[in-house]
Amino acid sequence: MSVTTDMFKQAMGRFPTGVTITTAFDSEGAVAGMTASAFTSLSLDPLLVLMCPAKDAECYGPLTEASYFSIHILAGHQGELAWQFAKSGAEKTAGLTIAAGPFGTPHIQGCLAYLECKHHALYDGGDHGILVGEVQHIELDAESTAPLVYCQSRLGALPAL
């Protein structure tokens, strides 16, 4: 039996992941961003993380060309925000107040964690890029809430362990 793209998507969809939003300001100062579950820590020395934007995403250029970008780790109640940033062509920041972090990246309030990253490297990953950032600044939410997880095309809060 040969492996198909659909089978691969179904298999990967059974692996629960955390949900993040990656943002950067584009060359005109507008927020560019996307929801991503393809995110992980990479190194402790230096402090590196990676996320994998699709090359055909409208925000691919701004995210991969920015000197700094931000990662927002979403809380269990932020499912609507995740869907808002997952849509192409939508006004992703509608209804949001976006501040600038210490390194000038977009900062969405109320997330479990906010990481500002300096562009470290960009690698080819097939139809995705592998964007590596060196973490320069972290803010943690004072309230300990459940993270948002994605599995089998659904979002939900991780139950208490």
C-alpha cells in the first residue's frame, strides 16, 4: 500500500499539538501572522525555537524576512483567535489591540506566553519553510490556565492533568 497525502494528513491530525500565533510587522507596519501548530523549542544554548510557515501563506514573506517576529502560545479559551489568524485574506487583527513588544514585534495580550525572537535562520522544508528564531524576550501570563490544543481538525482546552 502506498502512502497518500490524505493518509499522511489523517495520521498527523491524530497527534495533538499546542497552538500558537506567529506575527511580525510587514514593511508597511501592518501585522502579518498565522496560526501554527508546527512550533517547538530547538535549543537551550542559544535559546532557539522553530516554526514552519507554508510557503504559499500570504504572511510567509513578512514572517521570514522580518528581523524579529513573535510567537504567542494560546490559552484554552482563545480558539476564536486561533481561527481568526488561520484564515487567508481575513482581517486578522479585527477587534484586537496590538501593542509592540520591547523588540518591536506585535504583542497580542492574554496569551499564555509571548516570545520575541530574532531571526536566526530559514531552511527549506518542502512546501514549508523552517523559521528559526533566537528568543530575546519572554512574557508569561500571570494566570495559570490550560493551553489550547489542536487534534483531528478541532481546537480545545487541554483538560487538567
